[in-house]
Amino acid sequence: MPSANITITTREAAAALGISLRTAQRWAATGKLTATKTGGRWSITIPADLRDYKQHQINKARELIEDGGIVPFRGRRIFRAVSSDGTRTYLTAPQACTCAAGLKGRHACLHRIAAIILAAA
């Protein structure tokens, strides 16, 4: 069961906040973002309630974020996400997603997990 805190890169934080990578790095350095520097790289710590998800689901969601497959759509709570094959886009938020898995509601889709991570940043 993952903890209530998760670490993301400055690149992921920049994507979540709609700011440049350099601005995310500056905010980490000045304390505007809760961060630690290890080996010349910043790790941003954010609270995210991911206890209901398996580690492989969280890893796939982080991969989606790192690949730029989810971007802010309206503010910081609604995102546009791309499908695994890159042919469709979906609207997603921490509460719901318009992909097939999200509409059926049986399993948490990786888009929603990514939205939870980004919205918490």
C-alpha cells in the first residue's frame, strides 16, 4: 500500500502546474515547493492519497505524466489525457475519466491516477 506522500520530478511538477521546468526548479530551490535535492536533481514531495491503487498502476500513471500524455485542460483539476495507442484523447479528473475503463467504473484507469498525482502537486 503506497504512502500518502509521493515524489515527482521537477518536470512532472512543471507539467502539473503549467509552468516551465526552470520555474519548477527555482520554486524547489526557494522552498515554494516541498523538495529535496539528491545528486543534483530535485524531488518534489506531494501528498496524494494513492492507497487504493497497486504499485504497477501508479508506475503506469507516472509514465503517462513523464511522457507528456496528460496535460492540464481547465485549471489544475481537469486534464486531457491520450490513449495508450495515441489515437484518442479523454477528459479526466481525480474523480472520473471518459475512457472506457473510467466509464465502466470497475477499475481505476491510469488517467485518473495520473490526475490525482497532478492535482495534488
